[in-house]
Amino acid sequence: MLRVGTNGAGKTEIMYSANMSYSQLQKYLSLLISQGFIDRLEVGNPVVTYLVTPRGSALLKSIDTILDVLEFRNNGY
């Protein structure tokens, strides 16, 4: 969800890209918004887009670093 929202995305795009049901999307989107990782931006009526915040970008970088370390270790190094 964070990766999709890096450049801004609507609910449908996030839902399909993350391969989630609508109820899962609602749950996790609410969590990410409440924790300050994603902002909800109204760009028209009724158009809404979701954009990753600087805090969300930092989280995404941390996740990528952890995944890189795990991949490195899984290769036997």
C-alpha cells in the first residue's frame, strides 16, 4: 500500500495493486492514515487520492532495508 501511494493513488488502484478485498483496504488504509503514514487528499469532488507522507516513506525505506538484509542472509552470506 505504501509503495502504490508513493505518487498518489485512489482506493481502487491501491486495492488491486495490493491484491486486497475492499474490507481489508478500508482496515489497513485507516490504520496507515491514523499512524501518519498516508494522507488523504481531496483533489476534486468526489475525487480523493492517498499519498504517502514523509513518515511513510521512511517506513518504506526501513522495510526495504530489512528485506535486503534478509535476502542477503538467505543467499548464504
